[in-house]
Amino acid sequence: ISAKYNQEPCVKYIGPNGSGHYVKMVHNGIEYSDMQLIAETYSLLKYLVGMNNIDVSNIFKKWNKGELCSYLIEITGNILCKKDINGNFIIDSILDVASGKGTGTWTANSALKFHMPCSVVTESVFSRYLSAFKANRMIASTILSGPDLSLSSDFDKEKFIEDIRKALYLGKIISYAQGFSLMKKASEHYLWNLKFSNIAKIFRSGCIIRANFLNDIVTAYSENNNLIDLLFTPIFQDIINLYHFSLRHIVITAINHGISVP
């Protein structure tokens, strides 16, 4: 009855003493960061590039056919083009305030406890907290000025969009790598002996963070369950070396133009 990936059930015995609950918690922490990265990408495309909801929707749908293929990218493409009964885009009617059930906070707390740098998850949790200060943000918007959102007239739109795609993909990889490093640290501390290839396998279907590149994570941990860091494996090394300039460029550009990219 479980979800299946290529006919393989996405269910495994994780380990003793609440380790399964811990893995689920970290899954949710990664989910927080995944959604934050997507939200930032939406802001860049809509407010900096100047695209409308349909254009942004089409971009996400296009990206979902490539290495970014994942559940959250898929539903983002679908949500952005949805309209209500009056013909208005639903996304434009949603209040920009996000709550949470606590699992992101627990993941951040655990990372702090183990002295693990889960920066993407932690900043995503803080972004949710910040969103709750809606009244404060409304006041700030009337008395504090920010930089100009417009890009220079000679900017290469297609290249910039491709840089955003690369930055998003690398951000996702970093987030997953930090999550798996945190699980490794907890496994060592609590003597759980977690099998990380199995964890990556069960994330591939029926989970919010399911994504095609989890197959690469499965392969990496199948070869060595005691990896120092996923980012040091050959396949992810290659992506980092190819994409880090795009990530740096997008972060710098976003900051210079007042787009929040924590």
C-alpha cells in the first residue's frame, strides 16, 4: 500500500529509538528550504525579470522536464496559472504569511545542538518567522526605501533566467546535502546506524521533497554509506564547479536590487 518508485516500495525500516521520526523531521526541514528557494525564484522572475504569472508558470513547467524535475517544481508550475471563479490568479490573492508545524524549527534546533551548519533550512525557518510580521513589514514599506528593482536595459534575459535555474538547482543540492549530513551526525551520536541510500530511496515517491536527483544521492550512498559530505562526490562536484558562478551572480544581483534571498 506504500508509494512506489519503479515498482519498488518506498518504505524501509529506518532504525531504533525514534530514528524514523528524526528522519521525517529532517525531511520536513529540507522541505522548508525547498519551498523557500522556489519562493525566492518566483520573486526574481516576477519582480526582477518582470514576467507575469503565466510566463513564470511556463518556466517552472519547462524546468520540471530537466534536472530540476521534482514534485514541488511540478506543482509550482501548476499553481501559478490557476485562476479563481472570477478569472483572477489565485497566487495573487494568497496572503504572504507562512506558518509551520514546528518540524523546520526542530531541524534547526537539532543542527545547532550538533554544531552542524544547516544554513539553508535555518534561514528558511527565519523567513517564515519574518513573514508573520506582516504589520511590521507594511509599516516598513512606507518609511524605509529600498533599491531600484529594474535591471539595466542591456541585461541578457535568457542568460539571467538560466542563471536562476542553475542557482535554484545548486541551492536544492546544498539543502539536501546539509540535511543528510545532519542525519549522519545524529546517527553517529545516537548509534542508529542509518542507511542513507535507503533513506534517499524512500524519499523518491510519496514524499514532498521527491526529486529526480535523489537517484544520484542513492548511488552515492550505495557506494559509500560513510561519505564525509555529498558535495564531495564526483557528480555533485561537477555540478558545483559548473553552477557556483551562477549562484553567486544571482545572490549578488538579488541583494543589489532588494530581492530577499536569505
